[in-house]
Amino acid sequence: GGILDIELKNKSKDLEDYYQLHATFETLDPMGANFINSCLEQFAQTLKTEAQQYDAFHDEEKNLEVVMSILSNYVPQCVVRAEVNCKIEALKDKNIPDPQAFAENFKRAVEIAEIEPHRAVTHNKGIMNGVDAVVLATGNDFRAVEAGVHAYAARHGSYSSLTHVSIDDRLFKFWIEIPLALGTVGGLTSLHPLVKFSLELLGHPSARKLMEIVAVAGLAQNFAALKSLTTTGIQEGHMKMHLLNILNQFNATTDEKEKLVNYFKTHVVSFSAVEDALNQLRTIS
């Protein structure tokens, strides 16, 4: 690991007299934030010292101003891709009697997220439910990941889907591309007991392997959400969880939960409806 590249960028067209010393780092398994920021601050000191001693500069140029030295959480050069593919026939299950129609509808749902920011925001938010869970569990900075991923989703000037679909010769292909910079050494990785447990559970992955796992988690979550949206509807699963939450609030027994879960398979779930049904059940009992 270490410094891979240093480039002076002229940004004066965007902001008067603004130049950027852009450095690229390879941190391998460590998170590397402190290392990078320390290097950048030293770059600033060295740059100012060298400018003072550079004979070709006039006095004003020698007194250059360094506004700040800080890493960026946007890492478009570190993109992780996860992909799954199968024959369309393999998509068939109890909720998908016609896999060809499902595949085409699924693809259409992703295409909507590719061109419609209102849908893309919620589409990508769901992806990040899966991504953030693994990032948090392994002691990494989910806020940094979120910021970088959403910037990447808008890199072409309009906010768009992080996942994509193709159907060619009856082959269904679904993939995700997200920028990630994670670590498995340093920070909380050896201090927080739950982080240590999570990394053990994952088989002590390298940083590169962890980034692959995170991308797969996001892809899997998105597939599950889109499958629900294009078949049974998202509310079926949401309301099932909502029902159990309400029953837990009323300290329902295991037997009561079982009976009411069956009852609400054919009835609309609401707080008042669950309360009434539970009270009626307890009256009968």
C-alpha cells in the first residue's frame, strides 16, 4: 500500500485561483483515514516550503495559501461490481408462475429507477439497507459510504439506479456497481466485541473481500425488494412485520400470535383492527 499517484489539478475555471493537489492511495486492509490525512497535511507543509524556495515563482506565487488538507469519501476509481445470472426458467416459484413475464417486468422496474430520480432515491435507499448493515457490523463508516455511493449514483448529472438488468438469449443478468473503500484492520475492528464477532463470522475477510460481500448484500436486498414490488406488492411483507410489532406491544402470547397471524392473512392490518381482534380473542378465551 501507500501513495499511488499525485496530480496537480487546475480548478480555476470552477473557482478563481483554485488548484488541487490530488493524491491517490492504496490502503490495503487498514481503513487508512488517519494515514491519508497525515500524509495530506505533510504534503501541504512540503508544498509551502518548496514554493518559498522555488526561484521561478515571484513573491506572490511563493506565498501560496493552503485552504485545507482532507481525504475524500468519493472513490469512483474503486468500484465494486457484483453480478448474478441465470436462465429465465430458473426464476419460477410460487409467486412467479410466468418467469418470462416476471423477468421483463423486473427489468422494467430497474429501467424506471435508471431514468426517474424520484424512484431511484427509494430504489437505492433499499440497496443501502443491505450495504449499511454489513458496513456498520464490521466497524466501518456507513456515513462515508452513503455519501460516496449517492454521489456516484448522480455522476452523469442525474440521480440514477445503482443496479442494472439485461435479458439476452433467455439469460437474466442482474448486477450492481458501487464505489467502496472499507477496512478490516484498525479502527473498531479489534476493539468492539460485535465488530470482532462480525469479522469472525465472515471468515476474517480482507478489505477487498469485505467490499465484495457488501456489494452482494446490496444486490440481494434489491432483488428481494423488486421481486416483492413486481409480484405480491411491498406491503404484504411490511404489514406482516407491522402485525408482529403491534402484537408484541400488547404482550401477545405465542398462541395468540399464531391465531392472529392466520386471521390477518385475509383481513386488513391496522393498529385498531389488531387491538380489537386480540381483545375479542382474549374475551373468548
